[in-house]
Amino acid sequence: MLLPRCFATLLCFAICFVVLSVIPSNNATSPNVPWYEDLPAVAMDYKVHINPGKEDCYFQYVNPGATFYVSFQVLRGGDGMAGFAVRHPSGQIVHPYQWKPNGEYQDQSSTGGYYSVCIDNQFSRFADKVVNLYLTVVRYDLWDKYAKEVEEINMNMDNFTAGLRTVEQNINHMLQYQHHSRGREARDFNLLSDNNTYVFRWSIIQIIVIMGTTAIQVYFVRKLFDTKTGSSRSRI
């Protein structure tokens, strides 16, 4: 009786193994990939707040062969400068830390992966910073793929697709220039607002000091001319 039971047990294990190997896994059929990572172009504009003595890092996925661009600009706070560094997905620092008001980095043909963009405010111990961070990921290889599909259906659209690609590149450059212009405008406006607040406060303080000094001077001058009555004796 022992041999048939062992044979039946082995047969059940074999059937379970065959069934599990036939059924596809969920991870293979529906990988957990964010929807924005497969887009042909992604542009993101952030305004982040960095506490004094702190460092914040942000991660952006870049498709293999795509063009990755990132820039930062300090809008307000302290001396108007911060540290900026970019780390490659391989772990190599492709843009070393530099303490300056703005900076940028571009990789024309990325190997793919998650780039790390870090903003450092460790040299400023008391002043927080507001930083404008701009990132773009453009996959120009999709235009080549589109051109190959057009050639497969016997349509000579090489000039048209090349023109579209040139237009796309020019639009991307214009967006980058507009981003820099908006950042400079915001920085100048914040600087003017801070200077106006500084002058207004010091003017109020100086007016209060002048009024207090004037009141004290008038008080002591009047005290000099005060005469005591009732204690003087008349002389014949």
C-alpha cells in the first residue's frame, strides 16, 4: 500500500508543476511601469523649498538613447546660490557640486536609467532657498522609428519627418529659453520685493528713532526754562 500512495503523491506534484508553469505570471504580463516613462517627451517644472543645512535629491527616469536635460536656478533666499549635482544611473557624478546661482546639464544620448539630481544648501546654515528645477526627457529615436514605418508602406516622407524633427528640436530649445527667462524674471521680482521690504522697515525704524529723539530734546529744553514759584522771597 505504501508504493501506490507515494506514486499518487508524486503524480499530484507533477500535475501542479505543469499547471503552474503553463499559467503566466502577473509580473510578466503587466509590468509595473509608470505611464509617463513611455512617453516620447516629458517636461517638468518644479519650484522646491530647501531648508538651511539640508540637501534634497530628485530622481528622473530616462529611456535609453533619449536626451536628458536639467537646469536649476535659485529664485530667492540667502546669498542666492546653492549646490547642484547630477549623478548618472551608473553611480558616477557627471556634474560635480558647484555653489552658484544657476546651472544646467545635458546628456544627448543616455544609456538609460534613473538620474539623480541633488540640490545642496549645506553651506547656508540659517537661510532657506527657493529653487526652480526644470527637467526634460526627449526620445528623438521615436522619430526614426516613425520614418521606418512610413518607408514600409512605400511613402517617401523623409523630408517631412526631418522637418518635423527639426521643428521639435527648435520648440524644445525655445521652451528651455522661456524657462530661463521666467526664472530670471521671478528672481528679479523677488529681489525687488526684498529690497522694498528692507527699505520700508528701516525707514519706519529711523522715523521712530528721530521722533523719539526730538521728543526727548524738547522735554529737556523745556526743563531748562522751568522756574520754581512760591519759594522765592521778595526783597525791599
